[in-house]
Amino acid sequence: MPHVEVLPNSASVAAPGWTYVVDNGYDPSKIAINPKDRKRAATRPGGPRGENELSARQQIAIARRIAELERDNDPKQSIPVPGKSSVPKTQNARRIIQYQRQIKHWLDDEIAQLQQAPPPPPRAAGPGARTAAQPLRRASTMTGPPPTPSEATPGLVTPGIITPVLGNRPASDIDPLLSVDSSIPAPLRPAELEALLSAPPLSYAASHAAPPPSGGPPQRQFCDNCGYWGKIKCLKCGARICGLECKDAHEATRCLKWA
Amino acid sequence: MPPKGWKKASAAAPAKTLVLDNGAYTLKAGLVAASANPSYDDCHVLPNCIARSVRDRRTYVSSELYQCRDFGELAFRRPVEKGFIVNWEAEKAIWEHELLDETAGEGLRCNPKDTNLLLMEKPNCPKELQKNCDEIVFEQFEFRAYYRCVGPILNAYHPPIPPSLSSLPQECLLIIDTSYSDTTILPLYSGQLIQAAVRRLTVGGKLLTNYLKELASLRHYNMMEETYLLNEIKEAVSFVAPSAQQYTTDLERTWKGRLGDKRAIDSSIVVDYVLPDYEGSIHGYARPHDPVQSRMRRGLQPLQGPREDVLPLGNERFAVPELLFRPTDIGIQEAGIPGAIMESLSVLPEAMKAAMLTNIVVVGGNSLIPGFIERLESELRPLVPTEYLLNVSKAEDPIKHNWLGAARFASQPELLKEVLVSKAEYDERGSTWLAKKFSWGER
């Protein structure tokens, strides 16, 4: 595939209506539901699918459904603004008011801009909280609780008190078993706090919550028709159904075999 | 030519601040005077949409929707998508209709030239959209002065419990804003947003309504055009199951049973929603499920007397809001709200994390679904180390809470003076400077 790169050009104008968009490759919500190729499945890099993996066709169907569920406006309907609208006061305002773009165009734009611009070099003063935050974001979110001391006292943390002052007591005064120091979190370091507060906002795409941890409970499956547990799979398309009655309804309406 | 001293007089006049929480579903607006003590009653909630009815061929702009008598097949145009103002043509029409023109309601109408605007936005707004917004505010509407910030931040200006006299923002506050467009988690430290820890879930009120619409259309009648009605039904009947175990039990109780082994439907959960016919009734209502009647209805409706259409709702009542806690149920690859909270907190130092957990406040319309807070608390507790306190509270009025926080901020002139940018300054320095100034203010 040829590599196309837009060279930075001082004369380039951000014209409304079109933009360079980075090709992110595969977006399952946008492509057609392909017929499945059973023949070549076994020779694919991952080998044949496992029992609980979804086929490409199912993934596309799910992605489409989610895109449909979170859509704001129906692009097919156009509702004109009633009455005579006042004239925009400046050229700039006219341009903005006449935009007919949807949110997805703006978000694509944002991604494209982030990829075109080189990432800002990490600032010398203190670790940038963003760079510090990124690896954390990838890591598992469900870190276990810190090791609890045998004599942990519940409710140690008083609301609003950030830097506990208990650390000043000489350690020799109290029985190490009764010591609460280990259950009190370390006080905030000002540099760390400064870095956190001065971090720039994340981009929209980067702010999404991570997928559930892989070690967690498996995804629950529901009947495609009535919403009860999906105990059995449709032989034709793999959707879950709860029983014979729902199987008939499923085949009559939603079975992907004929989609 | 204006008389002498005209300019001075208008500058000296007590400027009011228009506090505007421009949500995707409703806009929350109110005028706040300096040193006033605002309350929920000062907030006006207006639909942020232009609706078109194919039946009476009328177009309803924002509050005109309250006059609508037939919500059948009503199509909506919403200028705000995913929480951000995208379509300024429609938003301008709505603002003009509700805030500026003669059509504006009493107590809201203002002249932008002597009004400050405090506009609240969602976090992680694309910069281009922010720039468009700034330019429209100053160049089209010509507000006297303006400040734009992430709305939930201003919740830090609510008086803490127990109340204290200081006007300082609360130190550590974790806001969970579960709104129409999505659900966001925002840790605040001393009135500043910790940007790196903001997390967003795709699931919001819109997705829940659309999901219910899809389920009802699949199982009963085709209602794909009845967004308004399904939203009403969702608000009327849905509830959050108290725990995953209870969810399983409820699912059993609403199951119709196998072929040849039919079960009686448990009418303590299943309800019949009587659909409005838009002739005698505008709104429907829910009543307990009556199996005898529903069996009779399979036959003919009575020729005389009132006919009624009934939508039975079983597991839809709790399976729909369940998506807030288990988005994977429909294949959205995100952890639920409790998981996202822990993910957000994992960015923070341990001490701050502990303090955030003691002060969690839930705002936004989805928290009105019964059982939401209880479920959140019971799912969060096992994820939090045992020695930490956990305190989850719901805002008194979750829809207007962000607005009230902002109104309290706006009623303190010394706070407002620091952040406002006047039109003269904008004319002098331009929108790039303004965007930079506001993003620095956010730190």
C-alpha cells in the first residue's frame, strides 16, 4: 500500500468542509457485513476461532449496533430551523454557523491533528503527568488492595485530611503491632501534585474507560429475543438464545445468516 | 451618537451573569446577580432541541415542546452531540429563542451586551469546537464577558457538609456525571480538575433510551420512531438491580419459561405500560401486570368503550440500566462505572485516592433511576481497600446540581473577576489567546 504523507506547508488553509483524515485502518462499524469464509479460517494466523471468540461478522454486527445506539441525530432527517434566522454578524460566525459536520468528523479531525503534530517533548520541570499517566492507563486497573496489617483499624482516613500528621510520633513509643503507620498512605509530594494538576487535558479518544480486566468474570450472554440467559447458540449465526420458542422467533427476524 | 457618559453608565450597571449548562438533552440556564444566594429554583430547565412533528406539521423550538400535545413520531434535532456543541445553526436558534428574543421566558431574557456568560462544557472537548464556541459567543452574540469551563468542576463550590464559612472550594471531590451523552468521572482537587484522570463511559441516558427502544420494538410493537415515548417509559419504570445476584433472581422471575413448561409471570416485577393514544391522553402510565387481561386482549379489542394499547415490560425494566454497570452485556468493551472509577483513581497518589473515595458525589439524570446509588456503593466497596472509608452521595437535584455549583461560583464577584474575559480583551487578542487562557485556567 502506498504511503501518503502530507508535508507541512505554510500555505495550507484549513478550509471548511474537508480535511485530511488519518486512515486508522479497520473500523468494524463502517464496513459491510461480509460473508464468512469458512474455507480459509484454519489457515489464518490465529488458527480457527476458539469457542467463545466472536466471528468477524458478529463483531461487525455488534459495532454497528453500538454505533446506532449512541447516535445523536438521524442523518436521514433534516429539520430546518423555523422562522427567519438573523444574519450572522461576522464572516467567521457565518462560517461556523454554516458547518454541517457531525461530531464524528470533529473527533476524526482531532485524531488526525494529534497524529500529524509531533508529540510535545516532556517538560524538564518534573515528570509530565500525562507521560506518567499513560503507562498506568495500560496497566490492569484492578490492582489488589495494599497489604493490610494484621491490626488494621477501619476508618482511619478522615475526610478531607490529605497529609496525615501521625508520622511525627517516635516509633519506639508504640507497639509495632498497634502501629497504624503502614495503613496510612504516604503524604502527597508537592511536585507530584503540581505535575498532576498541570497535565493537559486528554484527547476525547484517550479519555475512554479501559476494557474490563481479562481475568474478570466472562461476558454475560443473553437471549437475543427475550433477554433471558442465552444458554444455547444459534447454529446458523452463533447468536445466543434461551430455548426453542425464542429460536423460532430469532430465525424469523434477526438471524444473521440471511443478513 | 450616544450621550456623553453612556459607556460609563453601562459599565457601572450591576452586571448579571448568565450561567448556562448547555447539556445535550436539556439546557440549564439562569441569571445570577453578584452576591446573590442562588438556589435550585433559579434554574430553568429547557429542552435543547428542535423537534418536528409529521402529524401536525409543526416545528417546536426548545420550550415550545411543552405545548406539544402529540409526541408520536416526533423527530428531534439536537445541536449538542456527545456533550459538545456541534451544530451552531440550531444552537443559535435555541439560544435566541430561549435567552435573547421576546420569546424568552420571564427571568431568563437578557441583553448579551451587559451580561456575563458562564458556559459549562463537557471535559475533553476537541479544541476546534471550543474555538468555534468562543468565536460565536463574542462575535455573534457579543456577550460582555465570558468564561468557559468544564461544568462539574464548579461543584467544588457547593458548601461542604458540615457547612463552613470559607469560600474555598472543597479539597478532594470525585464527581460522577452520568448524563444524557455519556458518563464521566472527574476527580477534583481544590477546585481544579485532574485532567489525566478523567474517564468516560459510552453509556449515557441516550444509549439507554435507544436500547429500550430497540428491545421494545423487537419484542412488541415497532417503536423505532417513538424516542420521546420510550424515554418517558424508561424514566417511569426502570430500576437498577441491587446486585448481580439479585439481577439473576429477577431475570428468573420475569422468564416466560420453556415451551411446554410455561411459568406464571411474576407480576411484582412485570408492569404494563398503558401507551398514550395522543387523543385522550398525552402521557402513559404504568400499572402492575394483569395476566388475565393480557390474555383477553389477544382477542379483539372491545368495539365500544375505551381501547387501550399496553406494553408489558419485564426484564427490560432492569436490564436496560444494568448497562451502566455492565456495558459488556451488549458488547461495549468497557468496565462499568465502578471499574472506571478505580481506573481513574489509579492515576492518583495513594493519599489523594483515599480522600477522593470519602467524597464521591453523583450528578446527572441517570442517577435518578431507583437503586443507582445503592448498587454503585455495593459494587465499589469490594474494589476499595478495606481500611478506606467510602462515601457515595447523590446530589439533591442531580440535574440542576452542576448549574447550582456554577451559580454559587458566579455569585462571588471576586472569583468571577479572575476568570472572566471581556469582549474588548477578545477583540484585542483573538481566539487563540482565549483558548490558551481558558485551558490554563483549567489547570
